[in-house]
Amino acid sequence: MTEPHIPTERELDALLHEQPRFDLEAVKRRTLSRIGATAERPVKRRIPLRGFLVAAVICALSISAVAAADYATDGQITRALGIRKPQMEAVSEPSPAPEKAPPPVLEPEPPVPPMEPQPVQEPPELDEQIAGALQIDSPQAQRLRPAVQKIEQTAEDQGVRMTVLQTLGDPTCLYIKLRFDFPEAVPYKEFLEFDDLYISLGDANSYGWQETILEQDERSVTYLLSARLYGEKSLNGQTITVTAQNYGHPHQYTADEVVQLAGEAGKPYTSILYPDGTLDWEVAEEDLAALPPEAAPLITYSQGFTISRREDGSKVVSYDGEHGDQMMEVYLVPDFDAVVAGKWEQSWTLSYQDLSLYWNGETELFDPRLTLTELRLSPLSWSADFTATENVPEGETLNFDLIPKDWDVQLRRRDGSLTSQTLHCNGGSGSSPVPNEAGFLVTDITAGTVFDQPIDLSDVTAVIIEGKQFPVS
């Protein structure tokens, strides 16, 4: 069985001149009537006839005419003839752009509750024993609380515990309360004390201290130490160390424990007293070099003798030979009997509020070469800072005598009354105009007083010195 031949467009076009004139309307009518008749009777599948009809129609019509007729009948011709139109390339309509997701709705964060203000830490209460020793009443004790620092640090050795409790201070004056607690093994004696109880103040060069016993019983002793800074700006911020060594009592010497050393004019010499009680009358430099370093400052006596104590307990006694014939007693055994041989030490940084009132300026006072630059008044003490001119006439030196010892200082009260204040101390710094000579050139002087009983600053309006009034604020 042969396949039906479908003529090409060129073959059909070649037959156009042999065909009768194309009548589009007749083709429409004929085609439509055929379409209708076909719809009325059952369609029988007769492939050869269908192929013939297709060929006949195609032969009778040009492709252009068929296309025109098919267009006019909305494609009914090609559907009736079974001619399948070439499938148009499907062009998909662009899919609509995906809708942008709406921005996420941000839930408002719950409001952060305001931070509760931290309670302001109240300064500690002033210790009652300190208040009692300084005769401070209750209202004044409350006013002094910002100047109180709570320490509560301990050190223990040989069963003895040292506790630093609290301080009360200003820029130049400091009170320290500390307590020692003893074990039962330490026998109680009323006269027991520490061989050394002293204060170290960081880099400060000029200061002093003293001690007072606040309370003592069979198991403890409580001290109040008072320190005073000279010629420097402030204790506050300094690292302070309190050290105690050897608890016991001074040695009671017998006659055979004491030696008389003689000094002869023009004959200097050095002796060593060893801890075991032996004595070398005259020693050379190499003997001194073999000893441990000094444990305490050199003690100078006016009659030409000096004594230095070494770390092993040895004592070095020297005579300069320049003070004529002299005699001196030295002791072959230590001057302290330790019931508890130990060392207790605590360090901390001083930190408290400065309650002082100040005056700052420049004014000549006492001497044209002396200028007052600052006055400070606190409840615990007062101080005055001076500078001395460096233009010193040749052959003249300046010293601390520029400030009279009996200068008149008064505090003016709010009611107009005046309270006189004495001058307890002065100090300062300077240099020697000629190296290795005794002359001293003063450049800075600080003078002042620690009050026996703290004062109420709110009642003071001015400091009066030699009739000049200096308001403080």
C-alpha cells in the first residue's frame, strides 16, 4: 500500500493556470454544506477516500486560497478536511512576577524597664572607740563618715592575729584602728608591747606617727595609730603598710650585760656587739662588710658615738674621735625580750573623701621672699603651703626659720568669734646651694596643725593669719 502523495506548494502553484477562476464564495458554500451533511450522518473512517478528497481539494485550490478560505471560516475548512495546521510554538505568557512578600511586621520589642538605680553605698559609721578617743560627738561623727574607710584586713603569725579595722583621714592626717588577738598560750602581762610598730607610706619622704592603746585585756590589745604627712600633697591614694614585730617587753639588764665603751680624743674606732653577747673592740672595714644590711636607721649620739643595728641582731658602735674623751654604755644582749617572735604586716590603698575647704592664691607673708599659695582646712587639721624665692643673695641661705614659730592663726566663726590655733609642725623640700655643705636652700614649706579635737567646718568662714583674712570654700 502506497502512501498518499501530498503535493508541494510549488506543484500546486504550477497548476493554477489550468484551474478555473477561483470563486471564494462558492467554495465557502460548498464546504459549509458538506460540513453540515457530514455532521448529520455518522462519520466512517475511510482513509483512502479521505486522502483522495484532501488531494482533490488541494489540487483544486492554491495554498494561498485555502488559507484565505480557512481564515474566513475561522479554521473550519482545515478542521473538516483533517488538515492539521503546523503547531505554533507555544509562547507561554510570562508568569506574573511573584508578589513581593510584605516586609515582616516587626513586633515592637517590649520596653526595657529602666534600670533600678543602684543604691548609693553609705559610708561606714565612725568607730565608737575612735570617736571616743578624739572626743567626737554623734552629730560630728555623722558629718565625718565620708572620710572613713573600712579596711577589715588580717594577718596571722605564731597564732597571733592582726586586724586593721578602719581609718579616718584627710590629705595630711590619718587615724588607724587595729587590733591584735592572742592565743591562750601567750601569757598576759600588762606591760607587753611590740618591739617595732611602724607605718610605711609608699613614696612619701617625710612623715611621722605615734600610737595609743585604746583597749587591752587578757586576749587582745587595740591600738589607735595617728600618722602625719609633712610637705607633700595628700595621703589619699597612697599605699600604706603597717608592720609589727616581736611581742614582748623591754629587757631588764643586769650588771654583767652592760659594757662601758670609752672614746678618746683623736682616736676613732668601731666595735661590733654580736647577738651572742661577744664583743670585738676594734674591727676593720672587711669585718663590717661581712655583716648583714642594716635593720634600722643609724642612731647618732651627741658625744660622737653612733650605733647601727644589723638584720642578724648585731650592733655596730663607732666613735668619731672628734669629741674628746667620752664614755658610753652598750648592752651585750638584745634590749627586748620577745614572748612571741613574729612579724605581722598589712598593706592597702588609702581611699576616702577629702572634706577640706581651700583658699588658693598668691600673697607675701612674713617675709618678702616667702609666698603663701594655698590654705587647707579640714575637720581634722589645717595646713598652709609656701614657696620661697630662689633669688638668694650671695652668702645667704633660706631655711624654715622664715616662718615664725609663734605666728598667729585664727579661725573666724559664723557668729564672728575667733579661735586661735597653734603651729605644731612644718616641713618642706629644698636643696643645698653648695654640695656637701650644711647650708640649705628652701623652695617649698608646709606648716600646719592637727586638731586635738575635730572641728565643725560648717561653723568656719575664714582663716586669719597675721591679721590677713583668707576665706575658705
